Amino acid sequence: MSRRTLALLLGLGLVVVACSGGVGGAGSPTPLVTQLPDDPSHPYTITAIDYHFHDAHPTPTLSEDRTVRWTNQGTVTHNVTIPAIGFSEDLPVGATFEIRGLGKKLGGPGTYQFYCRFHTVFGMAGTIVIG
């Protein structure tokens, strides 16, 4: 093996080590996305994106008096249907609505399902946990 080839291989090895955060480091790698803790003083937001309810698989345990907000950041109109309380409302692109004290309306602690009546074939559903 020539010196030039050896130098090239060593250089590539250093690039790999540098990109991977080093060899044998004591800590774990820094995550690319940091999730902030839930703040119960703000509404809990569930976002419809395309054919998925983000942050509702399931929700963290929410208090009975917590406001829950749904927003549509997708490209088509969605719907939020909560069978436990006979609620159903359409959610056009860019729209937002809130239900204050959702846990009390649902009847207190428990696990409650909701879904998009337009996109059940895609499995567009979520779970709300009230504690």
C-alpha cells in the first residue's frame, strides 16, 4: 500500500470519527430534536398533519380542566369526532378550535378515542388520556 493510499484511508477514518461524535465517548449523542416538557397552563395541542393526529398516540395524561386544541396543518380538511361526548366538528386547512375542560366533559379520568370521520380508512385516530 502506498503512502498516498494510507494517508487517504487515515483521513477518511478521521472524518468518520468526527462525524460520529468520536470514539468511546462517555456521553450519549445530543438529540437533533429536543422535546420541551408539557406546560399544563397552556392548551394541549393536537395537530392534524396529512392523515395523522400528531401528539395523540396517546396524549400525555391531561388534567380534567385542561383545554385541548386541535389545529390542521395538513393539506386537506379533517374532522374531529369524539364518540364519548357525541362531538363532531370539521377542521379545515389552517383552522384551529379548542374544547375547554375536555376531561370534565368526557366524564373524568380514563382513556378516550377520537377520529377523523373523513379519513378512517387511513386509520386517522387518536387517544386522549385524562388523569
